[in-house]
Amino acid sequence: MSSLIRTKLTPPRPHQHTLHRPRLTQRLLDAQNYRLTILQAGTGYGKSTALADLTTTSPYTWIWYHLDAEDIDPLRFLLHLISGFKNRLSYLSETPIALLEEWERNRNNPTWTAVIDSLVNELAAAENDPMFLILDDTHHLQEAGQVLLILNRFIGRAPANLHLILSSRYPLQLPNLVTWRIKGELLEIRQHELTFTTAEVETLFREQYGFPLTSEQALTLTEKVEGWPITLHLVWQRLQSGSTLTQALGRLSRSAGDLLIYLAQETLAQQQADVQEFLRLTAVLRQMTAPACDYLRQARNSSQMLRYLLENGLFVVDLGEGYVRYHHLFRDLLLGQLTPAEARSVHQKAAAYYQEQDEGEEAIYHLLAAGALAEAGGASDFAEAATLLSQLGRKMVRLGRLDTLLAWIGSLPPEVLENHPPLLVYLGDIARLHSRFDEALGWYQQAEQRGRALGDTPGIGQALRGQARVYLDTVNPIQAETLLQEALRVSEGLEDRESRARLLELLAENMLNQGRMEQARQYQEQAHMLRQAVSDESELSVRLLLRTGRLDEARRLLEEQIRIEQENPVLRPRGHRETLLLLALVLTFQGEGEAASLYAIQGTERGQALQSQFITAVGYMRQGHTWLLQKDAQGCEEARRCFQQALDLSDTLAVPRLKIEANWGLCQAHGFKGDLETALAAARQGIHLARAYGDEWVEACLHLTMGATYVLAGRYTEATQWLEQAGNAFRECGDTFGQANGSLWQCLVWYHSHDTARLERDVAGLLHLAQKHGYDYLFRQHTLLGPPDPRALVPILLFARQAEIHPVYVRQLLAQMGLERTQSHPGYQLRVQLLGALHVWRGKVEIEAGDWRRLKAQQLFLFLLTHRHILWEREQICDALWPELSPEQAQRDFKIAYSTLLNVLEPQRNRNAPSAYVIRDGSRYGWCATADFWLDVAAFEDSVCRGDEAFHQSASEAIFFYHQAMQVYRGEYLQEFPFEEWCTEERERMSALFLQMAERLATILLQQQAWKEAARVAQVILTYDDCWENAYRILMRAYAEQGQHGQAVRTYWRCVERLSTVLGVVPSPMTRQLFEALS
């Protein structure tokens, strides 16, 4: 792990002559009213001084973090950020820091989102007192895209009691900055607010410098230096050297920038020779310690020298714990005092010192600086830096420190770079991890060429493996196989057994991508023979399970892996192997839409966080699959949008392989809503690419989806052709889940074409696979490869039950759906809404008002549902629905209405077949109790009943069920038929049940002091019955408890008015007593 520099977490110690500025302090303390404060000003305006002073003069908890150029590395940034909080908040757990430590220990990097979220959760669970995080010199992050994203997420999710203050020389480009500004959550303090006023200048010179100024002198000085704090310090330095104020002021005629350089030069010239030499030689150090300075100077008095600089205010900052740095402008000035040759020599000495201290990164910095200073002959410095980088680079790639590594390698001359093939491989790794695959191939190929020229066998193997990883990441197995076999040949005889085992695993993965499952298993077993399985093996094993139909096993492994990654997250991009995205696909196969969507979105966000367009594209495709589970027009359109986003990214990345899965999804998105032409085009495009890349499994999925599309269109001949090809391919791949889905759709073909012989044959195979492998959900849920309505399979199950095909399993499936007593089924569930507006659906298709053709057919339907537990004589029905007609006319109209009703409910029913919904027993008619239908009235009553059962035992459980009932009750029973006597009794029963239930709910909410929710429920009650006196009392109490006494009083008088107007009564004594108490 990156080493922690504790001095970065300590505010600089205020100079003894620092002036406390109440005006500025108060302005900075305004930060407690904002989420984020940005303090922006140029060099020398005292940003750090003001903030450091703030930490010592105010009583709040302050966390300090000083940033420098190396903090662009996400790992380094997060390490210091978390450690800063740990230093001040000792009660925080070790969870966030433990996530970081796993990066190196397991050779895997956690996603920064998990680390940040863990830290935020720790802070949110801590004390609620205000605390402040100061990030000093944040401008160093301006080009660090990933760290800015980390910071942006942390700011956006930080608890309300944490306030962030960022100091910067330049404007910051945080993604959410505009949003926070618009919401009033951002405080911006500009440069002019940091300048000294005339009064502050006067106080500074009198109280801190011991040199009182007249008001005129203070005004003149302030105007000359424009209130720039650092120049005031330089003027004081002049006064200490013996100049009069008049002489010092006489020299202030140039611009502020030139003035600073001029005065600093004069200050430097006034120092003793040994001090000047110390300043010159140590200027190359980014942070000074006495041992480092002694090494450079070949002296032993650096500790005393540093103390002298601090005591005399010579532009140094005390970082604490023995670390000191120069003020940035002063360091630039000192470096300018060195000749290139001198600077190079000192940098070389510094590099040697840090190599001895095993601080490789600091050594690389100085070697690169030394090489850049050489007019000629700098190759040795660069070569030494390249050698160090070759050793450290693999670890930096593993730790995700790609920006720093890229910058360092970019500093090397081409002639040095080409003699170090590992560095070329690292450049390929960086490009590949950012999904720039063509660029990555170029670097790997160049590394291979240089490795062969230099006879570097391990380097050749690394380069070949890198090229193969590109093709594996883009799922191009044909290209990958040749490279992997060559890399395996090159690795023979080498002692690096781990690399050889990894090559065998890559070959196994490549076989899997081609659908060659047996060869994949063989390579995996060979890898086992070389060493114990490593983490990547689980990725391979899961994909093997997924593609062979062992979905439950794959799901268990993936869920366990996610649990592990939540504790030890992974930052390394894994392309199509991402755990979240694999689990999302498994869950869509199993019909777990909500969970699948969550993982697909998280996987997409992970790709964006890792700046991996490849992962992001796969994420969009997995989101598209979850939208397809809706099996409706909206879902298809949203899915189409997601797949198109993936196609666009595929074009950007120049990775055609991504288009295979996208076209598979588009085939269903277009086909299942009836656009056969576009679906066929997508299927053909996907199949063409799948064959080009050798992926037989996805090709089988495409054939299956196109076959399903033809089934839904009723074009059974074409459907059978496509489904046969899918079945054959799934059998070749050993995918039992694919075979089961193929059989499922083929059974639908045989059922609708009345081919009972073939149906009997194939339903046996379908049920055998489903029972053996636990695919019960195919019959109960919307699954990715299944029909738009799983109820379409119920007639097939009824056929199997009658034919005694797997009878026990079939009865079990029907019982799971509550259809064990069902004898006839239309292939969809009827859904009816009688509370509020009337709606009826056949599966997902709503029956429109015009579909009924006759009002009496609709009324007959509603009559039977209202009295669904009774069989009625035809004459009784006629008396209820046609009271004005003669018996003969009523019976004639009844026959017409009855026939129309059956046709509306079951348009595809054979003329002489019994109805699935209406029972006819001689002259008696009624609703079939075993029919497959959902009725909102029944759901409402069930929720009320369950709430009542829980009422005296569990208030929270009762609230849950009562809320369910409230959601189902959308209005009065059959409100569109207010004058029909046959539904009046049921309407009144439902209304009373609702009002009593709602009152119980509001009462519980009052007991739990949920005043607002209790008031809302009481108001709902009054919208249905404005004379329900208990609701007024509940509302009065709720208002009073919230301090809204005026509302409570108005509610009482409203109660008085409604009871008097409607019922002619006065409120009960209980209501009047409550009013008097509230008054």
C-alpha cells in the first residue's frame, strides 16, 4: 500500500508573527451553513495560513489534508483521507482502511465507491456535532479525473454535519458543482476577501512586527501591494535589515508579481553564505528532513539550519514530525539559483538517498528530474528510472495508480523506453484498462517485438498474454487462442508456475467463450495441477455454470463473491467477467427483475467509476435485459434504448463483439412487440458476428429469441426452424437451461397448432429438465427467455396432468400458482379492478369499453363477480338486470349478453369448450371459484383481514397490511354504476370496511406519534365520508401535536358545520372535550 505521510494530515504551525484576522475567520466559519466551501486565491494570499489559524481558534472538530501532485492517485488520496478522519475521530471502525489494505494483500483493488460509501456510513453513524474537512491545495487534483470523481461522490454523500472546505489556486471542475451552487449548498470565497485591509495592515505591523505605522503609511502600503499578504511579510523582512519604511515603500513601484521576486531575492542575498548554500542545495527536495538534507550537503547540522529557517520566517512551512517544505514561489526562486549541472547532481544525490531508504517513488521523481536537466548524457538517469519503474510498475497497475505511472513513463525518452519491454506492457495495460483496445494492442505488439530483439523471454510472455487479454476482454476467442498457445509455449521451462497457471486459466476462459465446455474444464484442471485456485477462477467457474444451465450454483457463487467484494472491493476492471453484471444476467434468466435491475445499474456505475467504457457497455446491455422482463411496450422501448447505448459504445471502442449481445436483446425488444422485420435484422446481425467470433452459445440464444418471436406472431413453421437450430446448439454446448427454454417455446407451437403427439413428446422433455435442474420459475415468473405471460404455459401443464406426464411435479407447479383445482385455462390471468374506476385485463391486454359491445354483457360480468360465491338461476339474473322486460325478452337478452361475455373474456375459446371463468349448471350460472383471476376486492379484504389479525400483536405489521389495503382501495365499489341495486349492498359493505380499517390505521399512527401520516389518513377518510367524526378527532390531535393549533381549531368547526348540515346533529361530548382541551 502507498505509504502514509502523516505531516500531510497536520495543519502547518502558525508563524509567531501570524495575525489573527477576525473578519476572515468569521467569513470562513460561514462554511458551517454549507455543504461545500471553496476558497480560491493565487499564491501568497495566505489560504493555508488562514485555514490553519481557523483550526486553532475555533472549537469545532477539524480534519486537515494537504494535497500535492502525487495525490492524483486514488489509493494515495483515499488512504490519507480516511487516515485524516481516523486521527481525529478515534471511534471510527477499521472497515474503510481495511478495504484499502486488501488492495495489496489480495492483489485486487477495491472500487473507490465502496470505500467512500463505507467511510460515509462510518461518519453518518458517529456524533452529530459539526465537523470540518479542509483539503488544502486542491488544485493539484485538477487533472486527476478519477480522484475528482471520488471527491465529488464524497461531498455529495457526506452527512449533514460534515462541512468541506477546499482551498485552490484555480477553479475546480467538480461534476456536481453547478448543482450545489443552484441549491445554495456552495459557499465561494474569492481572492479579494483574503487581501489585507488598511486596518489589518496597521494592526499587523503594530502587534506582530513591532513597527507601528501611521494611518497614511498603512494606506499607502496597502495600495502599493494590493493587500497581498506575502508581500507584507517581505516588506517586514526589509525593515529588519535596517531599511526605513520610506526606503522600503520607495521600492514598491513594480507589479506585485515582480515585487515578490525582487524582495525574495533581496532577502536571500542578506543571508549568510552557509544559509544561502543550504537553501540552494535543499531546494530540490519536495519535503525536507534533517537526514535527507545532511545526505545532500554531506554535513551534520541540517537540523539546526531548519530550526533557523523556521525561527526567522524564511518562507518555510513546518509540516510537523520533522518535515519542512519551502513556500512554493520561494522554492521556484531557489531552484533558479542552481545551474542545470548543479541541479542534476543534487537530484542524483537525492535519488541515491531515497533508494537507500527504499522509497522508490521519490527516487524515480529525482532521477526523472535529473535526466530532464541533462543537455546530453541524461540517458543513464532515465535508464535507472526505467529500471525502477519496471520493478514498481506491475504493483502500480494492480493498485490502480495508472495516471502516475503513465506520467512517469511518458517522461522517458523513446530510446530508453524501447529497451525496457515491461514498460511497454504497462502502457498496454493502462490502455486496456481504459477500454482503448486498439491502442493496447499496439503497445503489447511493440513490447513483443522489443522483447524478442532483446532476448527477454519473460517479457515476450507478458506481451503475448497482454494481447490475449485484449481479445478475451472483447470476447474474440479465435484471435485469443493463437496468442495464448504461443505464450504457453514460451513459458515452458520457466520457473514462474503462477504465470503458466494463469495462462491455462485464460485458455479455459477462451474455450468457454467459444462454447467448448469440455476443453474449458480440461484446461482448468491443468491449472489446478500447478497451484491452488485463485480468485479469477471463480469468475471462470461461474461463467461455465451459467452457460451450462447450472444457474442456482452460479447464483450462489456470485452472491457469495459479492459479499466478499463488499468487504474487499475490486477496482481492477474485469470486462464481461464483472460479478455484478454476471449476477444480473443470471437473475434475469431466473425472472428476478428487481434484484437484476439493481445489480445491472450498480455494474454500469462501476464501469463509469473505473472509466471503463467496455464494462459500462455491458452494464447497459444487462439493464436492457432487465427491462425486457416487463414484457410490455414500455419495457421493450427502454430496453431498446439501453442496447443502443451499448452499440454506440461498441463503435467508440471499435469492439464489434459487444454488438452480439446487444443484437440479441434488440431481437426481443422489437420482436416481442410485433416488429418482425427489425427483429429479424437484429438476429441476423448478431448471428453473423457470433459466428465470426466463434460464440456458439450466444448464437443459440439468438436463434431461440427469433424463434420465440415467430411463435408470438403465430408463424409456427418459421418458429420451428429457428427453435430446432437453437435446441441443437444448446445440446452441443451442454446448456440444459437453453434446452428447457427451447422445449418450452416448441410446446407452445404444438399446443396452438393442436399437434398433441409432438406436444406429448416435448412436454415430457421440458418437465424432466425443469424438475431435474430446478427451473420451476419458468412457469411462474417473467424470465428473459420465456413468454410475455407465463400463464401461457398453464394450458400445457393441464395437458400434461391429463396425460399423466410427470403428474406429481405438474401438480406441484399448479399448486404453486394456486391453480391445483383448475380444469380449463385460456393462457392468461384475468385481472379485475372494481374499486374506483372499472378496469379489466386479459393478461397484459386491457379490455376496452368498446370491446364489450353491449352494456348488459359487462353488467352480467360484474353481477357474477359481485355474487361470485353463489350459483344463480337464470330467472334471478334476469330479474336483477332486466327488471323492466318480460320474462321472454329478458331471457333472450340474457343469451345474447352471456354469449358476448364469454367471447370477451376468452376470444380464442372453442365454441363448444367450457368457459374457464363462468360456470353453467343447467339453468344456474355463476363465477368459477377455481378460475385464474385476480380481483382487487379480494386483495383488499385479505389485506384488511391480515392487518386485523396483527392489530393487537404487532403494530408495524398491522400498519404494513393496512397500507396495502389503502393502496388497493382506489374508490367506491363500482362507482360507475351508482344506481344499480344488485351492487348497492356490496358497495356499502366495502365502504364500511374501508372506513373502519382506515380509522384503525390512523389510530395506530397516532400512538406511534406519526402525526403527519395520521393526519393524511384522516383526510383520506373524510374525502369518502365527511361526517366520520372520529376522523375529525384524529386530525385535530395530529395538528395539535405538530403545533398547528389554528388548523386543529378550524378542523373542529368544519366538523361542527358538516354534522349540522348533513346529519342535523352536534359533535359528541368526546369531540367537544378534545376541542376545549386544545383551546
